[in-house]
Amino acid sequence: MANAVAAKAYVDALKLEHGSAAHDKVVELLGRLSAQPLELSSDLLEAVLVLNQETQPLHAALCVQYLMNSRMPKVLENQLRGQILSYGKHFADFYQYALPIQADTPDGVKVHSRLPLALARIMYYLTEYAIWQYVRNFQPDEVFWLNVNQLYRFSELRALDSKPIFLFDDKAGGTTIQDQYLILQMLSVLGNGNLTVRQINFSHELLVLLSNRMTMAKKGFDGASFVVDLIEPRPAMRFRQQACGEWARYWSSAELVEILHGWAIMMEAGRVPSELKRLVEPGIDAGLMRMLTREWAAKQVMFERSERVAVNNRQIEVAHRLTVLHRLIRKPDEEAMQNQRGGDKDSFDDAANIRIYGFVTSRKRDKAAPPLSAGLSLAGEVAEPAPEPAFPRWALENVSQTGLGVSIDVMGNEWVGLGGLIAYREREQENWSLGIIRRVKRTGRERIYLGLETLSTRPLAASLRPTDARLIDPTLPPEQVWLAGHIALFMPYRRGGKLVNALVLALSLYMLGKQFYMTARGKHFQIALGKVLEKGSDWCMAEVELVKTLDKLPVAM
């Protein structure tokens, strides 16, 4: 660590010996440096800057690994997140040793010349920390924002905020401390808990591309979009001509939004802008671009929303996973069908087996027959039927025409995530409603607030059979099969003020234009799948076009 050349040679040796683990070795080295009294010299600062630059690609690879593995075990996720945050924290902490050094000596002049780069990297790693808070549905606290605002204020006082620098790679384009600060402030506008991990990352990448289209001013002006006070422990807010102090800074997002609007139009037409080709992935679409355009609009967009009515002492029962939801929603249909058949369950099951397998097997009969212990006790008395499984209960906080607000414990609800499909009902209700989780926000270390959109209050259990195949795959798990077809949920769904027919089905079944025979409530239809409206990890909701109504299903051979 004597100078930049020695640091480069050290990193090269680390990479050769440890490969990607060189990332952690560098963190250990910085930890040892910071643990002892340190007098920062220009050579040591140069060495650490090189150390940072040479290992940043390893750091970026770890971040990509996290983004690409949404289903990794919690232990591995915590370990990976710890590695990423520790790296940024150690470098940001080290660079702060350069802040108090004055340019009154030759060495001090050299340190001062590298201050813009050191400050920009501190701001970069503070932004990275904030992103991780948003990813985990937390909000950065007041201490964080006070430190961020004071850091930018310091750069202004030293007249360093607009000096151009290359952050890590001169091929990636130049930036400034002000650009990095604006990236962080504009991200804070999105911290409402309604974006997925990949959408937050995409929003950050957009700001990296376009942050230079915004410029901060010391005085308010008519076209200002946002304002931040550099001596307050708060992020940016909308500028509404309010009186602000001398340390308030203003900027307009008009040029940024104009570019986003053009890109959104291209994406709606099915084209991907050349600037975004490396960034677009599943979940990144024109809808997201429209939402960002609205959130970052030059003037706040006012839109009508359903009134929320606060409630007390009410709870809802909740279920998740498509197979469980289908079983709950079809229960009244099965009971009605059994009543119509006079309780002849065997004939109903036999008919289903004939459709799937072409014949009734004794194995199926044996499997369907309940064990003796299910109906009789050891004393020969009739045993009570097994109780219905207990469902998680969530505290209801508010209701509106379009959904619910609920509060839950973190413990026991680890499966909850943005875009999750659920069924819910209040205790006294018999029917289940179908909903999707639209907002996830931590209100404390052990509590989470969820915003649920109601997709349908009366979804129908449906059975699907492809029109181009005689029988469905007989190796499918039984819970994925109903009435000799694939399970699905049919519902009317209001989107953009228009009511459309929609179908929730297994993601593996979806193909645009694919046709199915559908059975729901004893009626039969031939349908074609339209565009996807929503998508989860193993399910999707697609528009449905009615091809024709059927009197009966074609016989499966």
C-alpha cells in the first residue's frame, strides 16, 4: 500500500491466488488499516483508490449474483448482502479520512486534487446502502440523510460538487458529485415499497444514465420539481412554492421525464431503445416506465384513488400458492357437484380417472378410499372429520373499493413478497377473494404494512385442457389436476377502466394465442390466451378471449 503501483501489484496477486474471494480480502485489509491510528498521505489515498477501482468489478459481480438469484436461501442471502454492504462501508469510511486535510502543503494539495473522486465514491456507496434498504422494504433513517446532505454541503463549500470525474472506469462516461447526489435523492422518491428488487435496480441504472440532465440551483424557480434542504435530516420532496432556507437546493426533472416518455412510447410499440437493451429484463416494461414518468414528473401528477376507511379489531384469513387457492375456491363447486350426483363420489372419481388414464385402475380406487382409522376409532365409534387447517390471520387496518391495507408480523410471514398472489376472507365469510400484494413497507423491525389489490371477490375455479392434446400429462401432481384438466382461476378483471376476462394459470402453461377447453361452474368453453396482465414466479394472469361456447367437452381418448 506504499503507492498506486504497489496497490495494483497487490490486487493482481490477490486475484491470482484467491479469484473472486479477493473482494473479501480487500475488505479485511481496509479493516486492519482503519483499526489503527492513521495519517493519510496522498500515496496511501492513491493506493486505496486503485484498490477500489481494481476490485469494483468483483463487487459488481456480487450485486448481479444477488439480483439474479431471487430464490436463494435466507442464510446465503444474508451472507451475500453482508459482503456487499461491508465492502462499500469500508471504502466510504476510509475516504472520509481525506475530508479534513487542507491544501496548505504539497501533499495536502495532492490529496485535495483527489477529493472529488473520493467524495463521489462515498456518495456512490451511500446510494448503494439506500438501495439495499429499499430492497428490504426499510427506509434510511434521519442520521443517514443528515450525513448525506452534509457531505454534499461540504462538497459545495469546497467548490467540488461540479468537477467532472470518472467514477471507476473512464469508458463508462464522466460524472460529478452533484450527479451522484441527485441519483440518491431521485431514488428516495421511489421508496414507497411498490417496486421489486429488479425494478429498483433498473431505476437506479436509468438515473445513472440521465442524472446529468438535471442541475441543482440555489434559488427556487417556477419550473422547479424537487427541493432538498442541506441542513435537514430529510430526503428530497416536491417543490410547491413553499418558503425554504438558504441551504435549500432546487432542480427540475422536465428533461429527464421527456426522455423517459419517449422511451415508454417505443416500448409500448414493442421496440427497446438502444440505450436500454442491456438493462431490460423480465419485469421491466412500458408500464414501469410510465410509473417512473409519473413519480419523477416535472409537476406532481394528481390522480384519483379510492378512499381508505380505517377499521379496528378486524382480521382476515390468508392463503397462498395457486394449488391451495384453487382447492379453497373450488370447494363449494365440488360440494354442489356431489349433491347433484346424490353423493355418489365413486362415480365422479371414476369418470375423472377415465378421462385422465382411459380406464379406472384399482390403484386409484385404493388411493381414493380413506383408511379405516379416518372413519372409525379403535372402539368402533365414528371418528370426527379432520378439522379445517388454520390459516394465518392478518390485522386489517383499512379498506377501500379496490383493496385492503393490512399489518403483519415479520416472523412467520417470510414468504410475503411484492406481487404475491393470495386468497383472503374475513372469518365470518364463506367465499374467498383473490388479491395481489402491491405494496410492502416496514413499519418497524418486526412489523410490515401491506397494500393488497383485490383482483376479484368471486373468482371461479376452472379446469383447462389443451385443444391440441387428448390427455394431460398423467405424471402431474394430483393437486395440479381437477376435472381431468389443469387447475386455473377465472374472473372478470377491471384494468384501465375496462372489464376483461382473465385467467390465473400455471406459468408453464402460458403461450400467447394458445387455446384450451375450459370448464367452470359446469359450463364448457373454448378459449384463447391473450397478453399477460400479471406474473409471479410460477403463475401468471392472462387476458382470455372466448372462441366459442361448448355444450360438452370433446371426449378424451
